[in-house]
Amino acid sequence: MSESDAHVVIVGAGHAGGSAAATLRQYKFAGAITLIGEEVVVPYQRPPLSKAWLKGEADADSLALRPASFYPDRGIDLRLNQKAVKLDRAAKTVHTDTGEQVHYDKLILATGARARPLPVPGADLSGVMYLRNSVDAEMLKASLGRGKRLAVIGGGYIGLEAAASARALDAEAVVIEVMPRVLARVACEQLSTFIQDYHRARGVTFELNVGVIGFVGEKGRVTGVRLSDGRVIDCDAALVGIGAVPNAELGQEAGLQCADGVVVDLAAQTSDPDIFAIGDVTRRPMPLYCRDVRLESVANALEQTKQAAAHIVGKPAPRPEVTWNWSDQYDLKLQIGGLALDAESTLLRGDPATGSFAVFHLRGDVVRAVEAVNAAPEFMGGKQLIASQKPIAPERLADISVPMKEIAA
């Protein structure tokens, strides 16, 4: 079978799936491409949902990865408002909730992840929300504004971004976190303390080291959050942001190897050689850290998109990339490069009091990760150091009089 006769089916029309279709065409794939998505809109960027969208600075058109005309113009069969419900590997078909059976030669799973639910009494009240798509974002935006109070359950990046957006709209915000500090699972204590203080200075209140055991309401709508210490925090709306669960059921039920996500290799290939998986749904190898991990980031999705597309068209495997992520809160731009796995120490470059600094995580004299706040040179240089695994002199890295570009060279 020639490539021009091949049919690639992509399940999931989010950032990863939409990018996969475009990348295949960019790599000169001449066969048929079918892109199946559950939402009713063309693939779009999701990170701005907790920031620009909530503040009214972005809409569906501005967030679209590509205009709607891109897909028919490139011969991509975009099927929206359809859900893949079954994968038949023997027959190489995808069954959808519309009753269709779509045959594939190669399949890419880009089904993403869903918000982790909070199974407590009152969780079904109106006004208790999650934030994963544009519909969620629009509902949350309608709940914010002057005189409103948003309770955020979970002090991770999405929750903090939503709290910052709420304050920008003159709404009150209270963040409830079961850990002793925000960002406890994803950032060092120095960074989380800085972020926490920055939010407090802008009117956000925090309830730390306390869990949520339920929601209370009136006439079917949430009016408060019941804490594990018995107190009730009043609110007009509540946003639950306690992590995400990979949408791996399609692959799991079809017998693909799964472990907190669909397991893939460095070509984004699953245990079935004709099936690939990309983005938040995957558990992938990270050779630099000698382990498999599940990453939730645009950068990871785009890297795996290139891996899968290259393998399908027979191009050389792309060069491995250093994983990275970012968060915008108020006038702060956080940029995180690498993973702080097996790190033995941290090193501060710059002064948090100035609002521009970076924390480097080191194993011996090798950088494993960098957390930069309004410090793009440190972020870029840190990524270079992580990629090269070049030993550095800690005292030189800490010396802000030495340009970061010179250190990383």
C-alpha cells in the first residue's frame, strides 16, 4: 500500500489532534486524514481559557489553531460533535456515537484528559464548575465580576490563573488547598511562597492545609464550600481544579498497554504498531530522567505530534526536546523548563523582591530543571543547560553579572 492510499484517523480534535493533522500535511503526507472531535468548534488553544478568555481578551476565533477553511483546503475531513466510543483493532475501525465506523491504516489517539472530579456532597450544585474547554470557560466568566466571590479548590496553576483573572474582573477570590502551600506538587517552596505572597498582595485569600468535604447551596445553586475543619466559606461560584485524569479508556478497552495513560515510545507509538498516542493521554519515556512520565503541556503535545507524524511518513525521528510549561498570572510570566526529578539542591539567580528571578534545580553540578519568573534569558539558558547536561559552576550561575547566554554557551 502506498502512502497516497493510506488513511490516518485522529481521535481528538484538541490542540494535539489539530496539530497532528496539520503536521502530517506539513510533512507531505498525501493520504486521507480524518479528524474526529467531540466539541462543536475547530481545534483551539486551551491555556488561555483560564486567563485571556476569562478576562474577555480572547474568543473562539482568536484561539483557533487555524481557520475553519484550513481543514477542507488541506483535504482534512474534520468531523466535529462526534465521539469515538469503540476501537476495533482487528478490523482497524473506530466506532463513533453517530453509528459510523471509520476505517484506519494508522490511528492517532489525542483524547487528552478530563478534570479530576471532587466526589463530595453538593458537587452537583449549579455553580460548581471545572475548567477544561471553552464551554466551561464561558460559564465561569459569566459567574465573575464586581461583587462576586469565587472559591477555587486546588492551588495549582489553573486555579491560581483563574484567581488572578477573577481579581482582574473585580471579583473576590479565595483559594482552598489541602497542602500547606500552593503549587506544592509542581514547584519549589521558594517559588510557591513568592506566588502566594503576590496573590495575597492583590487581594486573594488562602485557606491552606485544609480539605473540602462538601458544598452547600440554596435553590440548587452553590453558596458555600464546607471545609474539613467544619467552617463554610461563602461563595457565588466554585472552581474545582485538583488535577486531571487521562482519557485512556478507548485504548485500554482495546487492549493497548496503559498505566495512568496510554504507554508510548519515543515515536509516540503504542503497543500496537499501527496506533500512536499524543498529548495529555500518554505516558511517555523521558530518557534524560530515566523514567516514564505523563506530562500535561502544549510543548509535550507538539513534540509527540512531530514524533508520530515523522514515523508515519518515514522521516528521521525529530531531535528530543526539553519539556517546558508556562503560566501567566497578573504581570508575572512563569516559565518552567525540565523536571526537578532527582535534584539534590536548588540555586537562586536574581532577587525575588525585584519580581525577576530564577530557581535552578541541580543534581551535583548539572541543571535538571529551571523555574523562571519574568526571566526569559534564564529560562532559555536553563533549557540549553538541561539539554546539554553540561556541568556548571554554581557560583557562576548565581552571579547575575555573568550573562545567562555566556553561561549556557
